Amino acid sequence: MNLEADSTSFLGQRPLAAATSLATRDAAPVKGNLIGFKLRSSLRTKLLMAFLLIEVLLVSVGVIGLLSLREADQRANQIVALQHKIEAYRQMQHDTLRQLYGVSTALEFPDEPTLAIALRQINQFGYDLDRVSFVAKDEVALLNRVREEYARFIAVVSHIVDLIRNGRTADAKRSERAELGPLADTLERLTNQLVNRAEADMVAGIDTSRQTYAKSQILVAAVALASLVLTLVLGHAIYRSVINPVDIIHHGLNRLAAGDFSERIEVPNHDELGELAAHVNSTCEELQQLYRSLEEASRHKSQFLANMSHELRTPLNAILGFSELLLDGIYGEPSEKMRSAVERIQRNGRHLLGLINDVLDLSKIEAGQLRLSLADYSVEELVKGVYISVESLAAEKNLGLSVAVPPGLPPAHGDERRLAQALFNLVGNAIKFTDAGEVRIEVEPTGKSLKFSVQDTGPGIDETDQAKIFQEFQQLDNSITKAKGGAGLGLAIVKRIVEMHGGRIWIDSRLGHGATFSFLVPARLEQQAIQT
């Protein structure tokens, strides 16, 4: 019966790893109609709507800004036009005064050059009137009166100039006082009306611009506030519709990856995320059922191995017992040839018994049936017992065996027998794989913990192989390991015992430079650690 091969087939896989592999292998595509929704809005539609709202918001802000700028530009153009009006009206007033001054000068100095200047000024006033007509098209009635009065003004000035040229200066002066002065007053009054109206319009335009600017500020502030509120609402909607469901699914997948199949993902979305959550829940249910089946199979396997180990140990103990009696000469003194054969039987029987015990211990640990017997123990006595047990093994290979335990260590609390088993396995491995040099056992108190170390001068372990040596039935695939033998359970049992004490184990080694195995356990363990 190949016990190691059968054990490997049962123990070589952990339930969670097997569940994951089986789920990956057997998972079938979930049909699209697994979850039916009457009202369904896809995630893509939601995101498109959100981006569309953002785009509409940006366009609205731009349009409002352009409208405000256009209105402000119109108000500015109106004010500029009013300024041009006022300039034209002022220029017309100025030219009217110049003409009156020219006529007065012609009366004082009635020569031909002075009269020519007065006539040119009258012609210049016509250009001013045309300019005013161009910039003040909305003042048609008032400009018509200005034209009428100006026509009379030109006629009177022309008459006065003719009188002066004919030498009738006295008549010219009388005409100036009687007709030209009142006409000039009338023109000045009309131009003042134009200027006053333009200035009033400009003041009103400035006030309107200020009001428009204030309204634009309020409008922009309102749009900004509305944009902020809409952004917050939209962000909250996106969070509830996208981010929060993704976060819930993420945490659910983390629980699923950690082996927790008890909780379900609750996502109220009627979109792809809701379907994804439903698929995850369905997969979780399948994995939970599969995991329960594997746990049940693992329990049956562990119970089978425990029963089988017990059944194998009973005849094996009998074989070892009778071989011991044969060597002791109870049935007569054996010959040298017989003694050699019996010693070989006894040696291989003890090796087989060790393997059976290892399988039994590992099956108990996996089934959760192994309980630590916590009590006070002496660290020095624990190490001393291991030293005595392996001293002969080291002597057979001519290896040095040393112990370093600080004196006066207070009593520790834990399972002395299991810790001694772990330390014995480490020291036994070190002696097995060391052909020359020494093996050293050290204990070092570190705070509230104890650090046990086993150092050897063996071949060492490559860094790429260090991660797998603590797994069940794992051995390094090289000639040295094959020659030394073993089932690959010793380090796995050590790791489980250390973890049951709430500790950890590690290795420091380089290929060709030996190895140091260390484990750290609490000095005072009050409760057995829960195994996952």
C-alpha cells in the first residue's frame, strides 16, 4: 500500500484553493436573462446623460456670458455715439459764435479779406450741420428747425455782407442788431437743447449700463450657484449610480477572495453593475456550496487518515516490539546475519512509524481536532530534552551540536510537547542535511516573545525555493533532498504548531552557506490561536 501517494492525493490541496480551481474550471456563462428588469437604464446611458448635462451647463454658461458681453458692447457703443453727438453739437455752437465774431469784425473793418473770411465761415457751418444730421438721425424735428433758422441766418449774413460791400455800414449794423442777434440766440438755444438731450441720454445710458452690469453680475452669480448645486447633485447621482456600487462590488470580491461566502452584494442598480452584482452573488453561492462539499470531503479524509494511521500503528508496534525482543535475545541469541536483518526491520519500522505519526498530526490539525495543552514549562528543560533526543544522531555523523539558552529564563506558558516536537523536527532536518560542521540551537527572549533558532552548516536553500518548503508534501527537487528521503511533512507540521501558538516561522539561507530556521512564539500563551 503506497501510503504517501494516497496521502498526497488527499492532502495536496487546500479546500479554498480547490474551490477556486474547480470554480474556474466548471464556471459556465451566466445567461443574460438571469435577472430581468422591467425598467432598465444602462450604465453607458447614465454616463452619457451626466456628460450631456455637464455639456449643457457649460454651453449655458457660455451663452449667458456672450449675451452679457453683447449687451455691454451695445451699451458702450450707444455711449460712444452719444459722445460723438455731443462733440458735433459743441462744434456747431463754436462755429456759430465764430460766425458772429466774423460778422462783427467785418462791420468794424469793412474790407474785402474780412468779408471773404466771414463767408467761408458760413460755408463751414454747413459742413457742421451735415455732420450733426449724420450722427443725430433721431433728432429730425429739432434738426429741421435748426436748418430753417440757419437758412435765415445765412440770408441775413449775406444781406449784411452785401450792405457792407455797398458802403452801407450803418444799415448793416442795424440789420445785425435787429435780425442777426436774435437768430444767433435761437440757434444757440436749439443747439443747447440738442446738447442737453444728448447729455441726458448719455447719463441715462451710463445708468442703464450700470444696471445691466449689476444684473449681469447677479445672473452670473445665479448661474454659478445653480451650476454648483447641479454639479453636487450630479456628483451625488454618479456616486450612487456608479462609484458606490463599484465600491460595494469591490469589497464583496475582496471578501470572496478571502474565502468569506456568507454575505451577498446588495446593489439596487438596474444596469450592468446590478447584473454584475447578481452574477457575483450567483458565483458566491456556487462557491459556498462547493466549499462546503470540499470541507466535508476534507473532514472525511482527515477521519480516514486518522483511522488508517491507528490501524497501521497497531501492527507496526507489534513488529517493533517483537523485533526488540529478538534483539534482546528473549527467543535465543540471534546470529549476526539475523541481527543485521532485525535491526534493519526495526530501523525502517521506526521510520514508517514517524511518517504515520506525521500524517496523523497533520490530519488532526486540518480537521481542527488538535488542541494545545497549555501549561507552564521550562525553556531550558524543553531545549535540553530535544538535545538529548538528537545527540546520538549528530554523533553518528560526527557533527558538532551546541545549545545557547540564556540562564534564568522565567517559566513560559504553552504546549511544551508540541513546541518540543517543532524544535525536534527543525533540529532533525538540520542534522539530516548537514554532512560536516555543526548544528546550533539558540533561544532568545524578545519582549513578550521567545525566539527559537536552529542554525546549520549544510548546503543551504535557494531563495526561490524558500517559499514552498513549509507546504505539505513539498520537497526540493535536487539530488541532496532525494538522497536524504522524507515525506515533506516535517516543516509543514512545524509551521502549523507555531501558528497555533500565535507565532510565525521564517528562514534565512543562501545556497552553499547553510540555513537558519527561526520561529517566534508568545512567552505566555493564554489561548490557542484560531487557524484559518
